Amino acid sequence: MPFCLPTLTSHTLKPQDNDIRHKYAREYIPNAVFYIPFGYYYAVRLGTVWKLLSWMLIYIMPTAFYSWLTFNGEWWMFAINYMLLLIAVFSLYELGYIFNDTVAIRREEQPAIRLYEHNFRHFRRYSNLIVIARIFYAVQAIGLLRALNNSWHTFDNQHLWLVRGCIVAMLLTFTAYNLWRNKYNAWLYPILVFSRYLPYMLLYRIDGWGILMLWLSFPCVNMLERFSMPKYRFHIMRRIIPTENSKTLFRAIYYLIILIVPFILPGSFIETYKYLVPLEILCFYRLLLLFVVKHHRPKNYLNG
């Protein structure tokens, strides 16, 4: 089946079009982003510095914090390990995004269009090179991670195998998600989202509380929101999140509840409240955003 979107051309689709399918994050997306780690996610899914900072809060901050709790060593060594693992994980996760935005959309009646015609043409011509480049980044990052560990011994190599397995499972899950395009793939989505968070919790030691709090920090609320989307909306979530704009208030309430629960349960809910720090930061951010959007709507806000 030749790759084509016959009704979508650079002449008929413009950033200002009102078609709800059009999810352009930027007025122009260079083809180079297919090959640059984090470049595709920023240009195609985020599009603004504001959303980049938001992503750093909901992804970088909690994964780094909870992973740090499992680490025993120098901070600079942790920083290097984290960056290498981040490159490995996100290079392949972006590959899933790429196939979602170029191939999987052909299986949808009303796909979200995030790329321009010149991007589709480039992908059609160089898809193999894009895949090779993305896998190359991940393999090299994991190789450097292992080489550094052989010198500094910051983690057990058995844990590195767990990380590798988790990353491979992440890529397979994204592949299954892209192939399975119907209402019920919403049940696979929370597994997919958490698969990009979990590798950071497997490198040093397994911390059950850290994994649970990491799940609550974003994947859980994202899962609930997914079940409220028009394509997948379930009855209970229709009542809780009736519209896309309802998500701002829902997120603020979610984090408030998550923070209150440990203090009202009898006994100690967790062994130490340091696990709540990322959730406190995210709660403050969501409450602040609740106020901000009443007076100013940031570009691309809720343009998932």
C-alpha cells in the first residue's frame, strides 16, 4: 500500500485551519527532526518553550527524583547515567511517535494530522534511515552506559539487562498500539505511557514506593484523561471530564487528592514523605496553571 494522504497537501492545510484534525505544533517542521533526539517530540508534539518546560516538570523531574532515591554515588555520575538512559528511552519512544504520525493515522477515520506534506514525503523516502538512526542512538547510549559502569561500578549489570528489556518492551508496546487502532486501545495506552517512565527505576535497585509514586505523578492522571477523550470516552469519565477544557481543573483536583490521602490514612502510608516531593511540585504547578489559563491561554495548550 503506497504511503499517501490524498486530501492533505501543503496547499490545502495551513496552521490556521480550523479542522479539529489538524494538530500542528509549529508553522514549519523541518525534516531534520526525524533524526535528532528530542527534536521530533519538541517540534511536532510540543512546539513551544512553555510546553517544553511543562514536559520537564512532568517527565524529567519525577523520573530523575525517584531514580536518584535509588542511587548511591556521586551526583555527576548519576547525571551522566540519567542523560544516557534518557537518550536511549526517548530516541525509541520518538520512533513510536513518528510511526503513529505517519503510518498509524491511515487506519483512523479522523486522524490527528501533525505533519506537513513535505514531512510525509521525506518519511516515505527515508523511513529506513530514520529507523536505523533512532536505533543507533539507543544502542550507543546503552553501550556507553555499560562502559561507564565497568569503570565506576554504579549499578549491577543485571539491572542493565532489566532496563534493556523494559526499553524493548516499550518499543513493542508502541508498535502494538500503532497497529491496534480502535476504541479499546485506550487500555493499552497507560501501559505505553508508563513504559517510558519505568526504566529509570530499574537501573540501581527496585524501590516499590518510588515506582508507585512515579506512576501517580503523571501516568495515572494521563490514563484517566485518556478515557475521557472523544474517541475513547467512557461513561464515568464523561461525568468527571466532560470536555477537554475540564482537564485543567481535573488535574489540580487530582494532585490535591493524592497529597491529602497519605495524611488522612491511619498509620504511615509510606515510610517517608520525601516521596511526595514531586507530587507537591506538580500540585503547585497545576494550581498555578488553573489560575493562569483563566487570564491567558498558552499556545498549543491542551493541543494533544
